[in-house]
Amino acid sequence: MSKNTIHIEGMGCEHCVKAVSTALLGCAGVENAVVSLEKNAADVEYDENKVSLNELKQAIRDAGYDTD
């Protein structure tokens, strides 16, 4: 199990937080995702054998937000 913090740009409200959370939790292998509007980041716990960090970042971009 891996844990990473992904920095996110473009979130402005709780709707944005929910959209990013939904995108991350919809990825196979994601065990937990805590998205913070204050930190502009998501702490994600995932199985690196099922999903890569790049795939998680792409899911966030697909939801309409930028990542580092």
C-alpha cells in the first residue's frame, strides 16, 4: 500500500472537494482519499499494483482540476 499527497490547483469550494474525492475513490485500488480545500491537496492511500500515481493525477485532471 502506498500513500501520497497530490497537490491540486483550481478547487474553490466543497463541491470541488467532492468532485475530486469521487474521482479518486472511483479508481481501482484506492483505499482512502482525503481531499483538503485548505491545503489544496489530496492524501491518497492506494495499491500501487492496481493504480499508479500518474493515473490518480489523470483522474483529478479529468475531473477538471490541475495537479503538480
